[in-house]
Amino acid sequence: MKIPFFGRVFDERFLNHRLRSTSLAGISGSLVALGLFLYRFYAKGIWSWDLLAVAVTFVVVKWCVMLWYLLTD
């Protein structure tokens, strides 16, 4: 697949690398949020709702998108 205006610079390899890097960044960010939540909970006894919300949001969105692709593809 060639992009009309940027065809010589961006091709399907660029789009595939962007997809993979974005996915890896999202997973890494959610793991950091979950790790920070667990550290604050076990080491300091603080229940951090914001970090838990970030981790749970990632999991819910990931499962919903996977289910959507399973049902529609």
C-alpha cells in the first residue's frame, strides 16, 4: 500500500512499524502504571485509584478490540 502524497517516504513497512511501536508503547505504559499501583499499594499502603484506572482501561479496551476483530474479521 502506497500513501499518495508521501508514497516514497512512507510505505507499508512504515505503517507496520508504527502499529507495532504504538502497541508496545501502550502495553509498556499500562505495565508501568500497574507496577506503580502495586508498589504504592504493597510498600506504602496507598490505594491509588488513578493508576488502577489506567491499567484497567488498557485491559478493557484491549479485550474489546480483540473481541471486535474476532467477530468482524
